[in-house]
Amino acid sequence: MRLLLVEDDAMIGESVRLGLRRDGFTVDWVQDGRAAELALANDVYDLLLLDLGLPKKDGIEILTNLRRHGNRMPVLILTARDSVGDRIKGLDSGADDYMVKPFDLDELAARIRALLRRQAGRADTVIHCGELTLNPATRVATLSGRHLTLSARELAVLEALLERPGAVLSREQLEEKLYGWDEEVESNAVEVYIHGLRKKLGADFIKNIRGVGYMIPRKAS
């Protein structure tokens, strides 16, 4: 899952970015409000982590504009503003959650996963698809009770497909989930990860819709 982090404090931003990457997220980081709006215009993010006291444009203004234009992306505010009034204003402006600095990175990751589950319409913490299970929190996948050894990129591709069973994702859409701005995308990377997953899940588990992309059927087994 690809996240946009908007944080003007360099130490906090780097710490959050590195911590979330270790948890399997792809994270892009900007340090002011105008850069945030430019990044959000690309419409590639699954969730926004938003500071409020930003240079050039305040976080509440960014959030208000996002909701005004009908963008339903989950937004988690990360801020030093800790009054009840600030929390109410943030949530009433359209935020889905609110955390006050300093915060624990493990708790942040857990809240992100909860918001992504809600966005996907799932209550269960584990994704089930036939005999396959994937736990995004532990990064553990099993097939018929057998543990699967998957690379971080294979897990990311698998999670993206499992979050939208029955939907076809193009190579470009999968690349957007896998790679941030500072990472080079190899031309055949997605095909390599799909090939690796098929070897471990079965050749027919992931369908190739010729000329369109890849999908996992809703009732795959």
C-alpha cells in the first residue's frame, strides 16, 4: 500500500518513513502544503498522513479541499496540536483518525492498517481467499495451512490484488503500489513478481487478462 506523508519536521518525517517501510508500506514524503496538493493530484495513494502546522498551506485547508472534491481517501492526522478543540476540528474537517506527537510507530502502523481495512470494507484483520490467507500486520501468508515464503515485493503485489478480488489491476497500477519516488522501477518487475507468486500459489491463482492486467477471482481456491 502506498502512503503520502506530509510532515515538515525532517527528523520526524525520516523516522516515520523508515518505520513504515519496514512494515511493508511504500511511503512518499513531502514537507509543505503545496507539495502535498501537487502529490495528491496524482491520485495514486491509499492513505494520507497529514501534519497540520505546515509551511505554505495549513493541513486543515488541505484536508478540507480534499473532501470538498469528493476524495474519500483515509486521512490520519499526525500533529502536536493536542487540545480537544483541535481534535474535534480535525475530525469534523474530514479526518478519519487523529494522533498526537510523539507517537509510537507500531501504533501508527496498526491504525493505518485499521483504516485501510475499513476502506476496503473488511472487518477481519486477516484477508481470506479460498485456501489462502494473508495477515498484513505480520506479513504472513499461508496456503492450505502451509506457510509461504514470499519476498516483500511479492507480498505487496499479493495484498494489492487480494484487496480488490475480481478487479483487474494493470501493471502500472501495481507499480504505483510497489514503488515510491526515490525507487527505480525495472521494466519487467511486476511480471517477475507475478511469476514468483504463481509458482508458489498455483499457475491459475492469478489470472492474466491479456492487454489489461492481472486479477484474483473472488472465489479463487
